[in-house]
Amino acid sequence: MKKLPTYKFFLSAIVFIFVTLVVMNSVQSFTIVAQIGMYGKVIFSGLGILGCLVFLHNNPIRVVLRNQYLLGTAYALILIFSIFFAVRYSDSDKLLFNLVFPIYLVFYYLVYKSMLRVQFDSAGLETAERGKLMVLKAYRAALLVNTVVWFAIALAGNVFMYDAGGFGGFFVDKIHFGLYAATGFLVCFYLRYHERYNDRSWSNLLQILLYLALVIFTSRNAIFICATAILYYFFLSRIKSGFLIFLLLLVGLIALYYQEIFLDISPKTINELSTGRFEIWRLALKAIFEQGILWGNGLFNLNSIVLSENIGTGFYYLDTLDFLYFHSSYIEILAGGGIVLLVLFVLIMLNTWPVFSRMDKTILIPILWGALVESYLAQPFLLISSLFYFLLMANSSIVRIKRTTVDNLKPIK
């Protein structure tokens, strides 16, 4: 491929721009910026898909998605349930969201496939890991530039960056900014300890320390995600029993909330401890089981019903909301597509799990664990979920050679 450097730059630029648009979507201090990010990310994803399809014309390698039927079935359930919900309740507010849901997954898949195409011409058969690393390096660059630029703009604009009980950064939202910083930490940590890339540069180390410092002043979930990554890589990854790993992570979570759990336990304390999540989970699960766990509503549709039925009932938090998130990815999935969709998600993870490397698991386990108390896995365009789904799509890809040339016959060492 004669224009290899140009193609590499083009594909890295696609990742860079997408990440920037995702970040802009959360910069709520500047409405026009947030609007550009909100609409720009989905439009750019569509354009990126078209660009990748053109680039992949006459591709010398064939990439097969091992979970394609499970993913297809999962999306069919989401789409069918969301259409039924729109017709039944005359409420189509979230129908467009459900329709465009797969655009992001297809975008991640085709970007990775395009990276494989570039790497195949330069590195032969040793392409899969290099494709992932190429994307993650673009992620890292985008996050660093956005961190510097938006902090500078926020400081110049005298933006008050403190959220209730924590530091909200240029998002002015400690939860989302905490996840932003955690994502930056996970990407840099991955590149530092990756078996092949092993970036031990001062630049990467300083970025790890920067994101870790930001995480400490944001939310407990962001802290737990980063702590889990460190704990898993250095200690838990050496343990063979998956159950024992789960048990140790559970002990760590309990230790984080030791005082509230063992010294002052009451329903009120549990609710305060979970910042209202316990009551939200109770209301959401009650609504799910009342309609039957085999039935779904499409993603984020049941949320509006639960909110409207419980406003003014004494749970003050609901009275302050325009929209209710269930604050658990797994409850969102259950509400969106019933128990079948949740089972499909578990099957996709189990089917792909043996393929994940130690570093992949170091990133994915904390994200899956953090998803217990946040809804990001049901929103594939959020920064931390885009990292999750990219790694999932990359590791679900089976590379098969369609043709070879004198430039791509280098064997794997």
C-alpha cells in the first residue's frame, strides 16, 4: 500500500475526531458545544462508516465477527420492543435513539477492520494487536488534547468546576468527569503495560498520574474502576479461579463502604450510601417484574414511566429530574429487552472472554464492575462505553487471509 502513512493518519484522525465530539457532548457549560457534540457524533459515525467501507474495497483479509448472530438478535429485540412501546404508549421520544444504537457498534467494528487493513500491508499476519494499539494511541492523543484545551477554556471562561460533593472538571459533573478521567487512565495504563507496546515513556506515565489525580477528586465509582484495574493487573490476574476474583472484588467494594455498612445500617443509610440508587433500582425492578421479565420496552423507555408514576411520592431525588436513568447498565438492559437481552449480553461476553488478553481483561473487568451502578453500557456513544465496545468488537473479530502479496507474508514471531 503506497499511501500507508496517509491511511494511518486518516484512520487515526477519524478516532480523534469521534472522541472529541463525544467529549464535546458533555461540555454542558457551553450549550452550542454540547449540541455540536450530541448531533455531530452520530453524523460523524455514519460518515465514518461510509469512509471505511470505501477504504475496505478489495480488502486482502476477511474479518468474521464471532458474535454476529448474537449481536443481530440482541438488536432485533431492542428494535422490536422499542417500536411496540412507541405504538402502545404513543411515545416515540427514544425511538430514534434505539434506531441508531447499532451505528456506533458498526463504526467501532469498521474502524478496527480498517486498522487491520493498514497493518496487514505493513506487518503481515501480525495485525490484530497492532490494530488495537493504533486505535488506543489515537484515543490517548484525543483525550490529552481535549483535557488541555477544555481546561484552558473553562479557566479562561471562569467556569465553576465543582459539582456537589466533588470535582466536576470542565463537564461540571463529577460522575461523568470521573468516568472521563477513568477512561484516560485505563487507556494509558493499557499502553504502558501491554506486552508488545510497553510504552514506559515519561509522557504516558505523567498522563496516568494526571488522570488518577483527577479521579481521586471526582466519584467513588471512578476511583473503584481505576483501583480494580490496578488490583487485577498486578494481583488478581494471577488467580485462576474466576469466582475467587469476583469474591475479592466484592470484598474490596464492601471495604470502600465499611462504615456505612457495618456501623450505621438502615434503609435510609443504604439509600444515602448509594446516592438514591437503591430506591431507583427498587422502583425499576418493581416495574420490570410487574410487566414480566420476558417483555422489554426498548432502551430508556421504561424510565419515563417509572419517573412519571413516582414523582411526588416522597422520594425527593425524582422530583428534581427531567429524565430518570436507572443507574445500572444491567437493569437498563433488562428493562430494554427483558431477560432474553440480558442473557444474550452475558453469552456475548462468555463467548469472547477466552480471546481477551490479560490487558484486555484489565480494562474490561473494571468497566463491567462499574456498570453495576452506572448506565453507560446501554449508551455506546459514551467515552468509557466506546472503549468497552471497541475492545469487544476487536476481540470478536476473526481474521482470515483472502490473498497475500510479497509485502504481507511476514510470519508471527
